[in-house]
Amino acid sequence: MEGVVKESSISIEISGKDALDFECDALILKYAQHLYGADAAVHARLSDIGKEPSLPDIGEAVITSSSGAVGARYVAFPAGR
């Protein structure tokens, strides 16, 4: 099979820094059917700039651009089961 092989890597970092200001590609926040702690703070910052994301149903996820509201380029709200 011929073609271009694109290599990529994923780096996961656990940090004690403020999640709202930590610069990264994606900030993944568990959504537990209500907003608490960090997910509430990120949701509030997104809402403050007019980008209030819809929240996921159980087993779903919502991914949105942060538009500079937080340090991460994208924010994901996955909902557990």
C-alpha cells in the first residue's frame, strides 16, 4: 500500500497548575450531569465570552474551541455513564 504515513504522538501531562490558565491543546473535564469545580469555572469563562457550550448527555461528549477563554485551545466535556 502506497501513501503518506503521518506520524503523530500524544503527550499527556499531569500538572498541579491552574487548569484555567494551563496552555495546552485540549483540556478534558469530566461532566457529572452538573457543573462543579473546574468544569463550572471553564463553562463560566466560555459563557462570559458568549460561547456557552451545550452540555453532553450521559455517554456523550461536547468539544469546543476555547477562543482564548482558557489556556487550552479546545475544551472537552465528556459525560460518564
